[in-house]
Amino acid sequence: MAPHASVEYDRRLSATAIGPVWYSDRPDAVFNIPANQIGGQVLDLTAGATLRLRSGFLFSVDYRSLIDRAAVQHLLRIGVSTKI
């Protein structure tokens, strides 16, 4: 069994300008993408574990919580996999 956990903090900066984006193979084609108008802070908490059986099956479970000023989101992922 292999447990794992992570804590991430994301700070999005406020901007009012429009950001240009272009592809390296076509520098003449410029696309303007509106920048995020509202700054934000997000805390991402994740915990889970993976269990590997001798038969080749993998069982995993992950719990993730995203917390910002507007809402709290909870996500639960359960997985089973094997080689064919």
C-alpha cells in the first residue's frame, strides 16, 4: 500500500490587460486572450492511497478538497485497474 498527500496554494493575480498568445510556428497569427479580471486564492488538499495486489490489480482512492473564497469543492475518486 502506498499512501500519498499534497497541499497546494494557488494565487491568481488580477489583471485588466489583454494577453497576446501565438504559436511558435506561426508568429504572424496573434490571438488576444482576456486576462482574468478577478484575483483569487485557492487551497488544494489531496489525500489517498493505492493498493497493489500480487494478482496485478490496483485499487486506489483519492479525496480532494478545493477551497476558495466563493466555494468549497469535494471530489472522491475510486479506481480499479489491471493489466490484460
